[in-house]
Amino acid sequence: MTLYYYEEMTMREIGLALGVVESRVSQVHASAVLHLRAALKDLAERGVIDRAGARKGPARNRPRPG
């Protein structure tokens, strides 16, 4: 995921770097996206985050006023 989204490598380039074919990179990427969606849906259903992905409740690591 990091190579694709942050390093902006193509799936072909990732496959070459990892020694696998491009189609395998695509399969792993699709699986990871499905797992992330499921995890985010679960968090949203439990009220930990809203549907847009923002954390609910008090902000962490910020000084409290007062």
C-alpha cells in the first residue's frame, strides 16, 4: 500500500521490486482494500469514527483548554 499510494509506484514496478507478477500485486492490493473497508465499517458501527473516517470523542495529544 505504501509503495502504491505514497511512493507512487505502479503495480508493475512493485511486482518487479518484490519479485512477483503484476497480477499478484493487484490481488494483494484488492484484498488489503477490502480488509481496510471492513475495519473502517466496524469502527464506524461501533461509533469510534464517523462515516468520513474522523475520530469521535475528545481529541488526543492536544492540550485541554483551561
